[in-house]
Amino acid sequence: MADICPMCGEKFGFSIDKVKIQGEFVHGRCRKAFKDPDGRKGIERQKRIEEKSVYVKGFSMPFGEMVELMVKWALASIPAFIILFIIFGIFFAMFTAIFVSTV
């Protein structure tokens, strides 16, 4: 079950913020609206959210495809390393020019 208020559709921040009314958890600020007759619409919205939720319990991947994926990740990381190397080189050159005194 998702930690989403059936009235406003927002996630709960802290457990202190939750109030249990009629078997459902709502925000403290949504308590008054939940007791209204229109409050049942919020419960229906929560049920629709839960129906659309996806829970991954596990996945299976053949060894060859796993190796192929890891090789692609390794190749994709090369441009990122080049960019980081250039950025660090620029910072190193700037700090070297600032802090190393020329005699």
C-alpha cells in the first residue's frame, strides 16, 4: 500500500502527519475534509492509485545479455570520464596558478 493521502493525493512526510480515520490514513490538514460526504471520493482515488502501482519482485536476465549490458555501460562511461578529466584539469590549472608562487 502506498503512503499517499486519499484526500489530497500527496505522500506522507512524517508518521506524525498521519491520522487514522475510518480505517484510512489521511493528513492532519485533510481530516476535516475526509469526514465530509465527499471524502469518500478520496478513498476511491487512493484505490485507483494502488491499482496503477507496479511492484517488481524480481527479474531474470540471461548471463550473455548481462555481460552485453555491462559492456555498454562501460563504453557509455568513457565520454563522462573525458569530460570530468577536462573539468578537473581546468580547476587544477586555476588553483595551481593562484596558489603556486612564481619566483
